[in-house]
Amino acid sequence: MSDIYTMGIDIGSTSSKCVILKNGKEVISEGVVNLGAGTKGADQVIDEVLKKANLTYEDIDVIVSTGYGRNSYEGARKTMSELSCHARGGAFIFGDVRTIIDIGGQDIKVLKLSSKGQLTNFLMNDKCAAGTGRFLEVMAGVLDVKLEDMGDLDKEATEKTPISSTCTVFAESEVISCMAKKIPIPNILRGIHASVATRVAGLAKRGGLTQPVAMTGGVTKNSGIVRALGEELETEIKISPDSQMAGAIGAALYAYDEYLKG
């Protein structure tokens, strides 16, 4: 019997992720490009993962798309909500996990899973940018630091500078004021991360928090956020090198289900 290759594409607001799964069990290629919905991001990341896997488009048996821009990709047999895909992908990556926190570019999602890894409930904040990846982008711009450096700079903090505003615009003004007072950037960053963690934890605690807790999405690369959230929730936050790929992995698993249905 020949191998079955399925593909999951997660087209977010700020980036596109893609995964190829072999026989519904093994991730053989994955990639991410920093281009989201409304761009050529999906096409670019697909080309990238096919090249890595030494496969062609015709070798892929079924494609499922998810994410903010899932309906914009016409090559998928089916679209799935990012809630379902992050739950499925998170369970695949972490195994025994009961709560998944996904901080996306435009929203925050808290997913509650059963002991069998099935989505039972979710909470979502998509009305305000505060606490999202976009909020962190704005703060990085104000501080003139790279997004990827925020976690390392947080480690250099000697104290936490309180950032009380939950509104992105007001928080931006607070940060500018802190810089005018010559407060060290690491201390400001630690305050920013604490502010995000407080907002995310508030959502996560609503309806009760069940452990173990894992985090998905690109913000997992910011160790300052992961640390602050763990402190706020008083629990270990599980992360993985594949955390950003959870949605795409979930989509690829649903694509395998579609293949089995024929």
C-alpha cells in the first residue's frame, strides 16, 4: 500500500502555516511565512513544504484549510474552523492536555478539551487587539525592538514596570511615557508581558481552568509571555517547537479523516 499524504493549511491574519502529514501519523514537512490572509502567503508556504518533502502538488491526497483566511484558498477539499483544528493539533502535539491557549494575530482563544482530546468548550476575545499578537507588534514598534528579541530582553529586566491600560492605544501612550522617563526597555517589556498575561489569564480562568495547560500560536516564541502567563495562572505552560503549527497539524489530521471517508 502506498503512503497517504495529507496537507493542512492555516491561513492566519499575519502568517500562513502549512504541514504535510504521512499516513495520518507523522509530520514530514512544515513551514511558515509571514504573510497572512489576502496575500500570496498560502501559495508560498505550500511550495516551501512540498520542496522540503520532495513531493509535488499531485502527490497530496487531500488538503484542508483553516484559519482566518481559510475560505480564500480554493485548493482545499474542505475548510475547518481554527477552534477545531487547534484543539486537534494541540492534542496531537501535547497528548494529555485539557486547556489550550492560542494567542493569534488578531484574537485570543481558550479551548477546553475532554480527557480524550475533544473540544468541549471555548472562550474567545476577538473584539479588541489588547493581548494579541498585533498588540505585541505595536509595542515592539514603539520600543524599536524586534518581535523575536522581546523574550530575551524580558530576561534582562531588573523589575516590572506596570502597564495598566488594556487598550492598545492607551498602552502605547503609557510605554512612550515610560521611555521619556528613561525606564530601561527590559523593565517596560516585562510590564507589557505581564499586562498581556493578565488579560489572557482572565479569559482562561473564566469557567474554570483544567490542567495540563498548553499554548499554541506564534506568540509561544516569546519566552517572556510564556513565563508571565505561567506566573499569572500559577501553572506550567506546555509549549513545543510545533506550537505555531498546531492549527495546520489539526487541518492535516482532518484531511486524513476525509481521505479515509473516500
